[in-house]
Amino acid sequence: MSINSKLVSATVLAESGVAFGTSGARGLVTQFNVDVCAAFTVAFTQCMKRNFRFQTVAIAIDNRPSSYSMAAACSAALQQLGIQTVYYGVIPTPALAYAAMEDRIPAIMVTGSHIPFDRNGLKFYRPDGEISKADEIEIITEEVTFSAVTALPELISDDRATEEYIERYTSLFDTAWLTGKRIGIYEHSSAGRDIYYRIFEALGAEVVSLGRSDEFVPIDTEAVSEEDKARALKWSKEYDLDSVFSTDGDGDRPLISDENGNWLRGDILGLLCAETLGIEALSVPVSCNTTIELCNKFKHVERTKIGSPYVIAEFANLVKKFNSVAGFEANGGFLLGSYVSVNGQLLKELPTRDAVLPAIMLLAAAGKGVISTLVNVLPERFTHSDRIQNFATEKSQALIAKGKVDPEKLLAQLGFENVDIKSVVETDGLRMTLGDGRIVHLRPSGNAPELRCYAEADCYETAKKCVVETLKNIQ
């Protein structure tokens, strides 16, 4: 293809097979060729120009093998538009978002989050935060003419976003209040693995590096593998840890354990973080644990569709009525929708998923005590989730459509006998509350060809059994 070959962004994207999911555009690495990356970049930039003035776009990546070349392709497209690139290297998504919002410029994060390394993705940020679902439609349909990318620029990393992200949290405290605590950091291939130890050490903790990997590890904080559960239990005992901290691939979803190595569910972590911050109103997805309402810690809880854009969209309504607003997801990502005061210091809003804030607030809440005490005093509602991988989205949608017509019949097919249905919520997928209090929720993943199942019950084994039996009967 000659250097003068002209392409139209909407056409390239329509033919690529890449689609937006619950958080960002995702697809196979083979689908994200240089021209697809360029098409996304020029379309995104054009959309941003309608409402914002800027001369620079920030870019960062995760540790996937394909991420650097994708970032270079995005930068090449920006060059065509006369826009400069500030490249922050391998850093967590919230670190990129925070720096870009401080500079009031757009940003592009190259990451596939938790999905396998043969896939990747792009997350886009406006100068004022995450793009909306409306922005996604504009990007896909925008018709921008650009030249085919024939050469990729070299990207030189700037460490300013890293330093600002560390300062965001270490500046909140004037004492080394984690002194005496031993924190294990499960580093694997996380984008923040060279950052997290600096934060915890600055707060006084003794840090133990664990599980660092040169190969990409697809950690899913919402469906933790049995292997990773066993690792945390082993590490906690072997190294006498107060907690094990980790994240997904791009560092916006936390995974943190108690002193015994038991991983906390993300929504329980979010609840404890919000309580410690004194949050008045919450925006959370429909899949989150009902303990959030049962604990009576918040003035208002709004339930949304699953995905950070939906959680964030509710912030605009909540900030009109409440002084402090936040959100979180079942996967653990915490979103701060308003300014809050921590230890007498002002913490700026960061309306995108973040892994560090909930970890720090959990440890602050535990104080000299242990994390399990905080969890044990909450109302006893337990959740479990898992997924069927490589399950076509069309099959998931067909299954859920049948369930919406006749939920009793679907439950019978899934192995639930002689049950009555108390309520059915179709906010996102199909969430069925049974008469005995059990909840079964089915939905297609927005990021990959997977069918997810969430369950909630009065004991963990019951919730787990619901998920196991449901997925077994679907297969």
C-alpha cells in the first residue's frame, strides 16, 4: 500500500471486527493492525476537538507484547493530525487518566485488561474523564480520512504520570502509618508492578515481592482462579503477611486479601473503602452484593448496568444531591466521583476505576487490627461468579432472551427445582431473585466472548454451588 493511500476511519473500524465492550474497545491482536489503531485515534481525536482545545494526547500501555506497537500506531496517526504525543510508558490506567485530567488533555490507554494476551484493546479518556457510551458511538461512526500508516515512530517514555500517581496517595499522610505491616504484592505482569511497592513503602509497610512474571498473566479479579486463591493462602502463611495486594493487567481493578490470604470480593472492598471515606451516595452495577444496602452505611445507592461508563453517568445526578459521591464494581474498581477529605487533606475526584485507593482505605480502616474483622461485621450475604470462556455472544443473548420470556423454565433447565421467583431484573442480562433469597444473574461479557454467571446467597458454598451448577447445565 502506498504512502498516499487514503482510508476512512468509519469504514476501517466497521471492517475490523473490533467492538466496544463494557470498558473500551476490545478484539484480537490480529484485528488491531496499525490502520485500525490509527482509525480509532483519528476518530477519537476528531470527536474530542468538537468540545475541547488541545495540542497533545497522552498515551500509556500495559505489559502485553502487542501494546507498544499499538501505541506507536496511535502516535503515528496523531502526527498526521499535527497533534503531539506524551508517552507515559507502562503505567496503570488510572495513573494515565489522572495525569491527563490534570493537564486537561485526551488520553489513550492500550490495554486488554484481564483478557488473554492474544487480545488487546484501547481505552479512551476525554480531558474531563472516561468517554461515555454516546462518545463510543461517535468514534465508531466518525468519518475521518487519513493516510495508511507505513512507519511507526519511536516512543520515549516520560515518568511524570508515574510520579504524580504516587504523590496522589502518599501526600495524604504525614506519618508512616503502615509501619509494622507486611504487605505482599503479587506483581505478575501488572502495569503498576514497579509503582505499588513505592506507595506502600512510603506509607511505612514492609513489602514482599511475589509472583513476578515475564509473560503476560490474564488476572480476572471478578473470577479469581483456584490457583491464585491457593497462592494467596500459601504466601500469607509463608511470609506472615497482613495482606496480599494485586491488580488486573492494567491496574484499575484491585485484588486484595485479608491477613489469612482470603481474597476479598471487589464489591465488599468497595463498600469498606466508601465507608472509610465517608461517602454519602453510591453508584454501583446491578451485579454488586446486596450487603451494600443491607449495611445501612449510605444515604443512597443507585444500581446501574455493568460497566464503568454507566456508573460514571450516574455521578452527574448524584453530585446535585449529595456532598460526596463514589462508585465501585464487583470487580473491585473504585471510582471517586467527588472531592473528599482524607486525613485532613483534599483528595481530588478520579472518575475512573482505580485499584490503589480502595487498598489504602482498607488498610486504614483496619488500623492496628486485621482486615477480616472489618468483613465479619457486615451482613452475611455471599457472592460468587465465574464464566464460560469462548462462548459466543450470540449464544449468550439467545439464552437470556429465552429466560426473559419464561424465567421459571430457564431455571428448571439450569437445575433449580421447585423454586419460586421473587423478582426479575433486566437492567443488564437477567438477574433472578428466588423466594429463598438466592440470586442468579446471567449476562454476556462486554469485553470477550464469555457468558458470566453471578450468584448471591446467605452462605458462600450455596452461592458457589449456584454458579457451578448453572454453568455446568449451560455447557
